[in-house]
Amino acid sequence: MRHEATPGILLLACAALAIALANSPLHHAFHAALHTPLPAAPLAKLDTVHAWINDGLMAVFFFVVGLEIKRETVSGALSDARRRRLPVLAAMAGMAVPAIVFLAVSQGQSMLHRGWAIPAATDIAFAMGVLALIGRRVPSSIRLFLLTVAVVDDLGAVLVIAFFYTSGVAWAWLAGAAAVFGVLLALNRAGVSRVAPYAALGVLLWVCVLQSGVHATVAGVLAALTVPMKLDRHGDSPLLRLEHGLVPFNGFVVVPLFGLANAGVALGQAGLAGVLAPLPLAIAAGLFLGKQAGVLGAVLGAERLGLAPRPAGAGVLHIWGMALLCGIGFTMSLFIAALAFPADPDLVEQAKLGILGGSLLSALAGALVLRMAPARLP
């Protein structure tokens, strides 16, 4: 259970279970369990199990993402301008090129263009899981670089969700969210180190953002950014305590449940025509071709132009394999697909096919390239 690859393997198992249930005689019962309105719902927007997972539990996922972003920015790989230059460039190219590939493949299908951000995200649990299974053949610098790229990628995904997948804003609730966020910042400035006030106000912020029309998961990142990082005399901080406590819950509960609730797609109904439809093809091409082209091109281009050196001890095959693993967009891609086509379940199902195909192809190709790469370089 402590192995680094375990959360990725568990997520893969839950995704496989979801696909199996969606293609079994139990598919109607499985769908009803997720989407039937609950007998009692304290919040009107959370009236099904599926909504609680996607808008409730996933807020915890993004809270952990926010904690990781702040830690890396304050004292990690993103705290030094020279060290963050290359992963930031790689992450930006790794989001822009897949979007361009998606739009190029889906040209002429304007109704699909809202899904441009689906192949722009990287699933860190899957990617790090594949990397961990390969073992010591991969330089430690590649692991750190992939982790840093994924953190910047997650920040980009949160900004995309906030600015491009928000509609019908309720300004009174948004003002309430801003007020709660201000109180959280005041607690931070006052040096409050107890976790309880941040947790209570974080929940209140989530409720306000949920009711405002902005996606509720944005509240998770905003709340995380207010948690103090300053170390005490024991080398501890509220941020480190929360991250240490929530990372296992995130990896072993939140993300697997999200995979179980969202990965199910009826493969038999799709058929060859469904797999080769413009949306699945555009997403799969964006993940497999766009991600590797963007990340690999950014790393080699930055090195050629003298902007930043490549990760220490890494050859071209190591960087290429890592760039391929960035094309595993499972969790975040599924999440954005649901936001991109909320009124068209058929397009969401098509998007799932492209996400599964592109992510699986990226994982297998990335593992193969990294296995072919030399174990050590001077």
C-alpha cells in the first residue's frame, strides 16, 4: 500500500470496474445508483451521488492540489526562477499544443470546440504510477521534473475551469465567497496555526462558490493557498500536516471513486464508428500526439536556445518517455469533459472513449520508451 504506484493501480482498477459494469446486465442499476436523485439533499446542486463525488469529493482533490502548488512555490521546485523556468515552459506547451491538435482534428465541428481543454491535462497519479513501476532505470531528475510539470499543469487546469467553464454567475454568492476568502487570508496574516478554522471556513467557501455558479472545485485551491506554510520550531506547519493527512485519502478514496463514477462507457454501443468519431479522435490525438510534441519540444527547444538545461542525467529517450506519460490525462480530462458538454451525455460518452484510448496509448508508449532508455547517464 505504501508503493508509489499503488494509487495509480487502484485508479486503473476502478476505471476497469466502471467499464465492466457499464457493459454488463447491471449497467442500469449502476447508472441509477449514481444519478437517481437522493431522498434528501442539503444543497440543491448536490442531489445525486454523482454530483457529490464530482462537486464535493473532488473539491478535496483540488484542495490537495492547491497545497502542493503552494508548497512547491514557497519551498520546492517552483520557488527558484531558474529551476521553474523549464517545467513552466514544458507545462504551458504541454497544454497549448494538445489544444491546437484537438481543434485541428475537430475542425468543421464547431459544437465540439468547447472540449478544447480536455486533452490539455495530465493525470499525475497514473503518470507517476507508470514511472514507479519502471523502477530505477529512470533518473530521479525525470521523476521530479514530471511531478513539477504536473503541478503547473494542475494550476493551468484550475484556471481553465474557472475562466472557460463557468456560466450564469450569482454575484451575491460570489461576493460571499470573496468575503470568506478574505477572512482566510486574515487568519493567515494573523499567524493562526490551528487547522480547524481553515477547515471550517474552507467548507463555507466551497458552499459559496458552489452556489455562485463558478465550479466548486476552484474553492479547494483558493482555500489551500491561505493555509500557512511557515515552519515552527519542530519543522512542522499546518500546510504540511494537512497535506500529509489528505494525500492518502485523496489517492485511495477520492480519485478511485471519481474513476468509478465517471469512467464507465458502453463500448458495445459505441462500435467502430463511435471510436472513429471526430471527438474521440481529436481527444486521443491531443493526448498522444499533442502532449508529447509540446513537452518534448519545449524541453529540447529551451536547451537549444540556452533558456534552461535539460534535467540532470537525462537523455532524449528519458525526456521523450516522460513527455509521453504527460499524455495520460485520465482524471482531469474526464472532469473537464463533464464540464465541457453538460447538456449532451452522448458527447461526454464519446469523450470518454478518446480519453481512455489516448491515455492508454500514452501510458504504454511512455513505458516502452523508458524501458528502452539507458539506465544511467553520466
